[in-house]
Amino acid sequence: MGAGDDFREFCGRLVIDNREGLLQRYHLVVRRLNADFRGVDSRTAHSLCTGSYGRGTAIRGCIDLDMIFCLPDESYERYASMKPNGQFSLLLDVQASLQKTFPNARIGANGQAVVISYPDGVAFEIVPAFLNKDGSYTCPDANLGGSWKTTHPKAEIETIAAMSSQTNGNLKWLCRMMRAWKNLWSVPVGGLQLDTLAYNFIKDWRYRDKSVLYYDWMCRDFMKYLAERPERDTMMTVGSGQYIWSQGKFQHIAARSLKLADEAIQFSSAGYDGFAQEKWRQVFGVAYPLETAPAQKKKGFVCKVTV
């Protein structure tokens, strides 16, 4: 197998395998909230999956699902006029509603959302919100006495989807592969920040619409892009243009991973697929395939190997 086949198998191993179970719980959440807040029976209406799952960049092992439930417009004035903290009252009402359907789950409000923690480790974060004319949402923030925030996850979802379509699906696959890297290396970067960085990189990348045969170069070049990023505290998100704060410095981790990627590509170009696979495994973890034990180095080939 060559690098292209390896990356194809790697990507296949990243596909979410618990989608049906997540959607079943999602439908139960939406049905309960629709019944209590809108008086309708629907498992999907007035709701939106957000976060990495909603953007299509989540990977296997995903146990968190973020979502928005859209409340009737007339409810806004009622909660906005409540004193001292109508935002907290809204979260408590959503929490009480969900406890009817999930009596065995741990349910609580974290200030901006209601979180359902299921016994098997799966967690849902539900943000009650009001839909604005421009497609954004007004959401409660119960911290510091209460306020209202604006978020635009639809714009983020649509922008990621459009660019992924323009790049032969490569944007979403890059986001997924880099989540495996983030999880393995404990990289201090949020999911939306990572997707935004991948978007900003690939829109100008020379081979952005090529096949999986270019995935080794794509990952290497993205590592270089990350390693050379200036250390900033904030950045504008893709689609919505809202500011997000960095969770920490990741440039040094990207530089170490870039070195491994360079070595993997050198091994692969010289026909040492086993050694290349081992290097990529150091970057991405055991989801990257390792078919055979590395062969002995051929005479005359020299490659500096990280020990």
C-alpha cells in the first residue's frame, strides 16, 4: 500500500460509528422541547445540530453533541423582563422539561446551555435560543447577572460545507484528520478554531481540489501553516466572523509533528512504506494503518529518524 491508500483507510476509520445512537437521543430532546415550549409533536423542527457534529468535522469517538433549540419569539419578552436573571430562569425551564424524558441522566445548566450527561459518557449541550431575521440566534448567558449573546452557527456550517465542496471534500477530511492529531497530542485548540484554521489554509493551498493521493502533502503543509502562525489570543471564526479566544499555544506541537510528517514523506518516496506508516502513527495515533513491519533500509538511502 502507498500513502494514498493508507490515508484513504485512515479517513475511513475516522467516520463516526455511533451516529444512529446520537440521533435517537437528539430526536428525543427535540420532541420533548417542542411539546413543552411549542405544543407540537416533532423530532426535528425548530432545532439545529451545531459544533463539530453540525459542521460535519467530528470523528469516531464523538460523545458530545451541541445543539440549538429555537423558542417561540413571544417567549423572549417574558424571559427578558424577568428579574434579576431571566436568562437563568430560561435555562431552568429547559432543564425541568428535559428531566421528564431523561430522569436517569444528570442534567444541569452551565450558564449558557443545559447539559445532559448520560450514564454511558455521552453528553448533549442544548442552547435555547431565538432566531433572528439574519439567521443568527439570540442566546441566554446567565453569568454575571444575565445578558443576551448572538451566535451564527448556520453561517459557520454553510461556509465550511461550501469550501469543502469546492475542495473535493478535502476541507472536512483535513478537519477530521487534525482532530485525531489534536486528541493524540492534547493540542490546546478548540474545535471551531481548528476548523477555521483549516479553512483559512486550504482556501489558498495549491492542491486543494486534488485526490487522497495528496493527503500526505496536505497534512504536512497544514502542520507548517500551524507552526508558523503568530501567537494570538483571538481570531475571527469562519462564516460568522465572530471572535474566539485561543486556548493555548500550539505552534511548538505543530513544529514537532511537521518534522515527523517530513520524515514520513521521505520514507514513502523511497519505498519504505512501513517506516512511513510508523511516522504517521506518531502524528495521528493508531487509527492510521500499519500493515506490515518496517523493512530494512535500502543501501544508499539516508533519512534522519527521530528517536
